[in-house]
Amino acid sequence: MALRTLDSLGSLAGKRVIVRVDFNVPLKDGVITDDGRVRAALPTLSALVEQGARVIAVSHLGRPDGAPDAKYSLAPVATRLSELLGADVAFATDTVGDSARDTVAGLADGQVAVLENLRFNAGETAKDDATRRAFAEQLASFGDALVSDGFGVVHRKQASVYDLAELLPSAAGLLIEKEVDVLDRLTERPERPYAVVLGGSKVSDKLGVIEHLLPRVDKILVGGGMLFTFLAAQGHKVGKSLLEVDQLETVRGYMETARERGVELVLPVDAVMAAGFAADADHVVASADALEDTPFGADSMGLDIGPKTAELFADAIRGAKTVFWNGPMGVFEMAAFAEGTKTVAQALTEVDGLSVVGGGDSAAAVRQLGFDDDQFGHISTGGGASLEFLEGKKLPGLEILGWEA
């Protein structure tokens, strides 16, 4: 079955349309530090406004543990959404209480409201089906239809993602439609050469992706903290760098599978080794086969790929027609260890084909390092959801909308 899209709902003029968005944005002292997920929701919200729908945006933010918590309020998001839409956005100070009912009742055609954080109600994430369903039924009473557009949560069987889609006529929004199309291209119909760039801290977080993509790609580039487990699997000493000893045999198995399948596994030839985990730590570049041959000896800690590796990766990326990147190359939050990530990001902007940034820390990195979203083919809004899709897993929030992996 194909994904149900907005067209399947017919005319929504005058209808109350609940839109499950993903407004789980980073906040610092009540200020949004990256509004990428809010901007990603604009095409769907704007399309509904233009139809004359009465739009009720619902989302989670953070992990407030099933009870109201002011630091996780969606109020700053409603303010930002109003600025981006260029129109007043009503805000309900609860999720299914009096404020929510009054706010929804007061909507006119083409107006938008945001309800308070869904996770202020324990029913949103309840494991018990009946508890979750009861909360979904309360939400359903506000709407005539559901548009699911929060790709970052489609891998979760939660009330607003799954149960609500059973209770109301439901379809995918424009963002989910785009995400599914791009990720399906990455898994089933990539243009070649196809390169995958994996970073981040742990190999264990990427096992499923590596296993599922190995038969489908031409090159896998490994950076980030996980690189040291790969280098250790080759017999190299890695000092005090992040190392998952329990994954060494698994990694050796992947190396062998890559050889058998003719997949080029591109590993770092150098790394930036530091005296410790700190922004101002002394650091030097060391060859991959001599990571402890530094002034810090066995205490050396790898915090970024080295410059030779960065150029090696950049060349491989620029030579590909399809590139998927998930996970920073180093501790990009610290300027001294951001160069590897920046070089990889720059190379992705120069791909003559489809370049995809796989959400999460990678999306945060490109924005923090000064890149614009439109410099890439696609920036996914779902880190975990993107990875699970690429692992070939069934995602409940997509299945309920008619998608079959």
C-alpha cells in the first residue's frame, strides 16, 4: 500500500485539522536555538491555512515525564511559528483541558493554534494500550481529520502518532511525504556511486544501518567517535579514545563483509588527538597507526578526524551521485574539533546528485557551522526515525498511514 497523502482527505475548508508536527526544538533559557523543525512544518501548515482549514498543531518537546514542566513549554514555539507564518497563532496552556477546548472552539477558518506539550499528559507515551487510547480519544474530539507530519516520531507507537491516526481520517503531511520519498530512494533506488558517511559516538548506534546498507552502497566512510573501534579492530592502539570493546568482533565481521561485497570501507588515516575532553585541551594530529605517539602518550584522546582524512572523505563524497550522512566527524561543538565535520558538510554541498543530512546531531552541526538548509538536497528532521527507516524496520507511525516497508 502507498502512503496516504493530503489529497486523500479531500477538501478541508472549514474542517478542524489536527496536525501532529515535530516541534521538539532545542531551547536555552526559553529561547529556541535552532528553529529548523518549525520551519520544516511550514509547507503543510501553510497548505492547510490556504485551504481554509482550522489548524490545531500538536507536538511534544523534551521529556517532561508525563506532567507539566515550564521549561518544556511550547509557548516559545507558538511565538516563533506566528513570526514565520506572518499571522497570529493561538496558544493553549494545556493539552486537552479547558484552555485547549476554548482555543479550538475559537478558531476561524484559516487560523492556527498550538496546544501545549503532549508529553505533559502521561497518556501520550503510555505503554498500556488503553491509557494511550483514552488520551488519543480526548485529542480526537478536537478534530475532524489528522495530518501526521512529525517524521521525528514515526518510529514511536504513541497516542498522537498511532492511535489518533486510527480514530480520525488520517494522511501524511508534505514533510513526511518528502522524508519517505528521499529515504526510500536511499534504500531502494539510489543513483550510483552511492556513499554513506557515518559518524557519531558509538558503533552500536549504527549497527542496523551498516548491516542493512552494506549490500546497497559503494562506499562507507567511518568517522566520529566510532572510528576508534574500527581502528582498534585493525589492531591499532587508540589511547583513551571512545572504544566499544564488545563491538570489535562485529566490526571485523563488517570489514570482511565489505571486502566480500566489493564495498569500499574508507577509514581515517589520521585523527586529532587531545590531552583531554575540553575545548581548550592541547591537541595534535596523529597518524591512524600511531595515535599514541603524541605528547600525551596512552592518555591521548581522539576528538576529530584529521585533515588528511577530511580531504579523503571530501573527495569520496564529491565523487558520489548519492550521499547519506549521519553523525558528526568529531566534537563539533568545540571549535578546535569541528574542522572534520565542517569539511564533510562542505563536500556534501558540492555533490552533483542527492545529498542527505540524516537529522539529529548532523542537522544541528551543519546549522551551527554556518550552512543553510538549501545547500543540501535534504536535511532529515528525524535522527532516530531516519536510522530505523534505513535499517529496514517497520515504523508504526508510517504503517498506520498505509506505508509498507
